[in-house]
Amino acid sequence: MKKTIVILTVLLLAAFSGCVESPEEDGVEEATMTHLRIGYQPSTHQIAEMIAMEKGWWKEDLAEFGITKVSDSEFPSGPPEMNAMMGGHLDIAYVGAAPPITAIAQGLDAKIVAAVQTQGSDLVLRPGINYTSPSDLRGLTIATFPPGSIQDTVFRKFLMDNNVSTGDVVIKEMGPGDAMTAITAGAVDGIFLPHPYPAIIELEGNGRSVISSGEMWPDHGCCCLLVSGELIREHPDMVKQIIRTHIRATEYLKENRNESAEIFARKTGYGLDEVKHSFETWDGEWISDPHLEINSTLEFAKVHYYLGNIDTMLTEEDLFDTRFYDAVTGE
């Protein structure tokens, strides 16, 4: 079963509620946080968030810090998710490591505190289109996520690394639902999307995967756990628990793949067979150690700089805060 993903950003942002109660007049210096707001995308990359939500771990684990409500909101890709975070509507985000680069360069107060997964996207071409090397992509129309996303960044770097001008390939910005519809209708020649979308297109007979993102860029980081600067400064112990819960969900996912596939299918509306096929065919790996994503994230920053998406080259200190993960794993 396919789920049509329609995100109306204005309506979505209007649905967010505040997460902080105003301090009383009795000398309380710090506002009390009661509502944690999480952003995520309906991709198999981010199942750890869904497991923690399904199991009630977010609310259960954060209750000691005064959290009485945990809500999560779905986004089609990373850039609109970062727009929501910049607008103050999210406290933490499961998101590709590339979108925060542009957002932080534009003033977003947030840091990557944990990794979520690596690799895990495929280039899928319509049946009958020959592919033997990147040069075969010249003249084709490929749908992928918006500029600044992991997929757009990896795909453009792949073309440049193989001496294929990005001007020779028509790169169309699309969300996953629109991209799958477009390749099915023959409106585009291919898609470059995260799983489970490549697996779904293949199962439906509307395309074939010709190269994975791990072949384009070996061991590249993909999704990460991004936390607001306010949360880091005002609730550091809660940030540690958020990371503990994330690690717990990640390990549970790896040890209970069938149940995790069922949780994802219920959350997103995709068929269980489609999700299991994605698990079998993707090249991704679920992780939590942020140190494993630092090098490729800094490379993403260089690509963003060379593409003109950011004006200054960001550093590890600009993008990461690994203190909390190091403290938690050293306990």
C-alpha cells in the first residue's frame, strides 16, 4: 500500500504547540519544559525515532525531566524540516546531516549530537534506460529531494566527481510521493531517493536500482539526531537521556528487524512486504556514534560551499556537539 505524502507547510506549522511554560513570578530562573517536539521523515533511515515513539520510551524516559507530552511531526525531506526548526517549532530532529549545514549557516541554533544511519539511498531508472556509467545520465531528468538535502548533495557530488556537469542532467526537486508518481507516469527518467522508496518502485516494476549511494560515496553519513541549542544549554541532562533513548531504539531496531518493519509500516502506511524488501536491498546501516559521521558531514559542508549554498566553510565545532554522546557511552 502506498501512502501519498502531502505536506502543507503552513498548516503543519500552525499545528505545532509551544513546549515551554512561562516561569512563575516566584524567582524561578528557568522556564519549565513539558512538551518535546520531534521532527522526522517517513524513511526507513529513521525507524529508531518511530520505535521509541511506538514503545512510549520518549515519554517514559523523559518524565523525570518534567516532560508530560511528546509529539512528532512528519516532513517529506530535510529542508522543510529545518525550516520548522528555524521557526522554533521543533526541539529535536531526525534529519539528514546535510540540511542542518545550510540551516546553521543561516543562523539555526542547533548541534548534531548523535548519528542515525549511513548510506541507504539508490538511483533508480525507468525500465529500458541503459546505464553503464555516470555519463549515461547526460540528458536525463532525475527527481530527488530539494537542494541542501543529503540526496541532492550526494547526487551532485557524484556527477561532479565523474566529470558530468550538473547542467547536463535535469535535476527536479520533488518529495518522495511526487517522485514515485513521476517515475511511474514516465514524467522523469529516474529518482534518487532514500529507502524504502527505491525498493517500492522496483517491486511495482516501475524502475530498477542502478547504483546505491554507498557506491557513489562509500560510508557517507546520512541521517543524524539534531538538538536545539536551547535544549543543550538549559536541559543538558535531558539531552543525555534523549541520546540514551535513541541508542536503545537503534539497538532494538537492529536486533528486532521484523517487528521494526511492522512498526514502520503502521507508522507510514507502506506495505510490510515493501518495507522488508527495503531492509533486504538497501546498503545502509543504523548507527548512533556521531564520530562516524563527522568526516563526511564536513565534506557535505565543502560541497555546499562550492555549490554556493553557504557563504562560509563550517567547522566540526559549528555542526557537532559530541560531549553528551561521549558522556553517555562512557558511563
